[in-house]
Amino acid sequence: YSATGAAITAFVTETCLAVAFIITCAKMFGLPKDIRWMLSHAGFLLFTILLAYGITSLHFLWLLQFALFGVICVVLMFAFRFVSVANIKQLLNRQKA
């Protein structure tokens, strides 16, 4: 299966490890289990995977694909409310003081 098989194997392995680490940390530190928060992250991950597939099918220069993907992901971080403008302003004001 060559490189494609290796990439799929690495993806599955890393995903399983990430889920195991999340579960372990949640149990060890007593983190709250907010289903809505978890589903929003899963949705963001799924959306970025689909977006990456869609952008690579456009057949642009790879650097343009990378830049477009990065910009759209930053916009999605605001859309999924992982980052807010108010928090960024607050962080910048702290650094100035």
C-alpha cells in the first residue's frame, strides 16, 4: 500500500492515541464532560478534513492551497467560537500594560 497505507495507518494510530489521552486526562484530573464542546471539536475536525480534500482538488499551486486552507481554518476558529475577538483584545491589552 506504500505511502498511502502508511499515512492511513499513522492517522488511525494517532487518532486512537489522542482519544485515549483525552479519556485518561479527563479521568485523572476530573475534567467536566461537556458533550456540546466535544461535538463542536469533532465537527471542526470533520469540516477541516473535508475542506482540505476540497482545496486539494482545486489543483492550485501547493503554496496557494496551503495559504487558503490556513485562512479558512482561522475563520472557522471564530465561527466555531474557539476564539473570540473580545478575548484577543483582552490579551493584547494585557501585553501592553
